[in-house]
Amino acid sequence: MKEKSSGLGSIIYAEWLLPIQNYYASLRKNECTYEVLSPIFIAILSVCLYYVHNKVELALDKLSDILPTAVSILIGFTAMLITILLTSTGENVEKLKSIKCNNKLNGNDINLFQKLHIQLSHILFSEIILILIIFLYLFISGLYENLFFACIVLFFAVYLTLNILLSILRGVTNIYFSFYNTQKDKNIQD
């Protein structure tokens, strides 16, 4: 029988945050710069440029036209990739499990299979959060206009979009190099 939890976990389901925490905990410095810091910088720059030109709402309106469809396709694609990764067996999956990464999670080394699972789970959560943010913006903007709220939404829309795309690119690159690595026991260097 499960022990009673205390704190926020006893009131609301919060376990969905663990894969997100694992993703950020397993990032190396160069991966963090690539997938987190550069999108933050570009998102801040974008918000500032659109704010100065008084076009924040215009940018959000255009993004809200295309992002729900694009993100819905990405959600389906990412869910399919997670399913394929977790249900596949054979030599290629064993190869992914045998490749050690230079990443640690809770003090333990992780292999490429685990890293891809963590990364794909994070991408899926980010896609869902992005589409929820866009829907929230559409709901709120229908009731009233608030420039500060619009700037916050634009920041997260740009940040999450870039974070998702760069993370997908890094995952594909990891898979590519794991199957074209000439040294079998060499750790992956991404």
C-alpha cells in the first residue's frame, strides 16, 4: 500500500513534473546553452523588438494562427516516437542501451536509450504546455487586452517553440551518430 504523501502532492497530481525535472537535471552545460539559454535569449530579444515596434499582439495573433496546427502534428509525432522507442526490441535498441552518455541523473550514468526517452518525454510535455499557452492566450485576448500578459505569452511561445525544435534536432543527431560511430564502445559525444 502506498504511503500518504504530504505537501502539494497530496492535493494535486504533480508526478508529471518528474520527467521535466529529470530532463533539466540530465543536461550538460553545452546542451543547456544550446536548448535552454539560447532560446531564452532569442525569446527576450523577440519580445523586446515586438514591444518597441508595438506589434506584440500582432505577433501573437499570427503565431496563434499557425502554432495549434503545427504543435498538434508535433504532439502526434513525438507520441509516436516515444511509443516506437519503448516498444521496439532488437539489435538497434540494444545498441542504444549499450551506448553510455556523458550525462548523469541522480548520480547515475544514463545510456542513450534513457536519454532519448527523457528527452522525448520533455519534448512532449513542452508541446502540450505550448498549445495550452496558445489556447489560454486566445481565451484571455477574447475577453480583454493586456500588453504585459501578451509579452509573457510571446516569450513562452518563442522559447518553447525553439526549445522543442532544438531538442528534436539534438535527439536526431544523437541517434545519427550512434549508428554511424565506427568505434563500438566509444561514448557518444554530442
